[in-house]
Amino acid sequence: MRNSSTEKVIRHRDRLRASGMRPIQLWVPDTRTSEYAARIERQCLALRNDRAEIDVLAFSEAAAADIEGWK
């Protein structure tokens, strides 16, 4: 026998499928691990003083300055 929360989830998913949606499973990096933090640090250090990175950051900052209320 199913509990009511399981039945609600099933009905919700059925409605989504009926509207043309389909479920997917999405895997993302586990940001809680020390290995993740070390990898991000290595990538950031590799980008330090990179001309392309400096250009992208300058462009992003200029674009953000055009958005009212962005700080």
C-alpha cells in the first residue's frame, strides 16, 4: 500500500508527463568534498593573469553595471 505523499508524487509526475515533460537524472559535482575545493583552486590559479579571463571578467563587470541595483 502506498502512502499519501507517494501518491501525490506519482500524480504530480503523471501531470507533468501529460503536459509533455519527461524526467531526467542530472549529476553534478559534489561541492562538499575537499577534492572539489582543491580542483576549483587549481583552476582559479591557472586562470590568474590569463588575458582571456581578464577580458571576460571586465565584460561581465561592465554588463552587470548596466543592471539597475546590481552591486
